Amino acid sequence: MSQSGAILFEDKLAGGAKPGWREAPGRFVEHPEHGRLYLLESGDADSPIHEAWVGDESWRSYRIEVEMLAAGEGTGFLGIDFHAQDDSSACCNLHFNAFPENEEARFEGCARWGNLNTSWKLGPLSQRLASVPKGEWLRLRLDVGDTVANIHVNDAVEPVFTIYDLPFSSGGVRFWRYFASAYVRNLRVTSLGDGEVAPALEDVWEPAVGPGVVREWELSKVFPEGFGAGDPLVALRSEGMKWRPVEGDRRGVVNVIAIDPAEYDTRGVVFAKATVESAEATTRACRLTYTDRLSAWLNGNTVFDGEQRGWSDPGRSEADGWGRLMPDQFGAELKLVPGGNDMLLRLEVNEPQFGSGFWMRLE
């Protein structure tokens, strides 16, 4: 990696074949006011979601600076992949809405373990919003480190988003869109020193990652949709469960698809089990969160049966985190017996393209 401040790549994106692109920008157009610009087109359902890729896994800590102007085609999301790697298109991702009726943008971070999976349900929304005046350029600055990134908008000193728990620590940069379009100009990537990127805004998970988090689980293979819906305990005695030990991340979140994308990046049903130890017979409150739909049993008794949390489900709202994982989001009561208590979860994975997972802690 170059010394801090060294330019890793620079392109005004005004046309021409700038050396260094792994995948060159696809289309340049003449804008009536701003001249020749790169147009990140909205595409359709069959279009690739990303293009214009530069850099590789030698890039570790760096600053991305770029300007974007909504082009008005489509009403979806725009974004930048960073730490993008060749392996199954693994990358971290920043995206924000491009809905023309919105005066402010909500920034969202996620990771990708495959070309179709974005896992955005597993991370929180940005801590702040950014004003996006219609017809004006949006200046983005991403300071990216090994485990954390800060997102600045329009030269503001304070970021709008500190993304924690980056799953990938190096890689290149590429543009990203989902049913939205933008003009893009003035891309520059400069090197930052090791440890130069420090978290600036609060970690919404920090109060919930201490004692009581259930971190060690065993996960079944993926079963067809509807499997075990009638009697999950009978399903548990089925042959071929193929339990594998898994462990939650720093927060205790079990990211199902990341465990094995080749197996788990699909619709279906996954079971998880854990042992909860207790020194005595007692009742303890439990907090949990999940994607898609989750049910839970303790020692064979139902303790939680959650509603479906999907893109089109009625309960999906900002208060619900738009269907994403939020710490301490739901509650249950656990009647524990002395010794080991058997916790069983049944997770319906209905939207694998948006990520699937769960989290649990005892108060």
C-alpha cells in the first residue's frame, strides 16, 4: 500500500480511455450544463447491478472522493462498492435512495457474498440523514479502513454514517445502482495510513453486545420452503439435519448466508439450536431480532412466533428498521430449568438476496 495521501487512482470521468480501470465506465453523455459526464444508467431487471471497477486487494485503507448527480431515470438506489474482491464479488457497500420526492437521503451499508446477495438487512441504517437539494451535485467522501468506514456528504466535517464490522478488509472500488441513475464525475482514491480511519459516530449495537448474548449455535442444512411448519420438533428428529457449529460476529449476529454462500444463499428453512445454561429454575427475559420470519422454542415449548418481515410485508416501516436487524427489537420470556436448556429456532429465509440472520441475548 502507498504512503498516506498518495493518489491510487484519479479520473475526472469526462470521457476517454483512462488507464487503470478493471472494468471501464460504460457510457458517457453530453450534459447541457456540465459537459461530458459518465452516466450510471438505471438499467432493467436483467441489467448488471455494478460496473466501472478499479483497484484490487492491495488497497486497504483509503479515501474515495466522487460527485454524483441524480439523472432522474428510475426511483431506486445508487451506491459505491468498496473493498470489492474477486471472490464471489465480495465487497462492502454504501448505497442511498434516489427517489425524486425525497429532500434527504438515508444511507445504508451492507456486504455482498455473491452477485445476487447484498445482505443489507443485517446492518443498521446511517446514524444521520444528509440533505440532497434537487438538481445539485452530491459530493461523497468515504474514509475506509479495515473494520470501519466513515461517510461524509457535501464537505461536512461530521460524517452521516459510521459503518462498523466491515466483513472485508481490502479491495477495489466500483459503482453500483439498483433501478436508479446518476451522472458521475471527479473520482479520486487516495491512500490512508494504517489506523487513520477511526469510528466517528455511535455504534447502535454497542449497548447490546455484552454478557448474555448467545453466540454459539449449531445450524442445520437448508430445507425446502414450508419444512417443519406443522411440527418442528418432529422435523428435528428427521434424518439428515447435518448440524454444523457456527458462531455469531462481534455483535453475536449469525449471518446465515455468509457461513456458506454455496449452500445458504437460497430460499428455504434453516434450524438453529443452542444450549442455555442455568444454575437454578428461573424465568429470564430474552431479547432477539431476525430477518424474514422466526419462531423459537425452549425445552420443547413455544416462546416466540414472529411475524414475517419482508420487503412487501405490512409491518415493514422505518420504526421496524425496514425489516432489518435491530438490537433488542423483540422480546420473549424463558422459563429455565437447572442445567442445560435446549433453545431451538426455525428461520424461514424468504428474501436471501437481502441477507438472512438472527440475534439473541438473555437479560
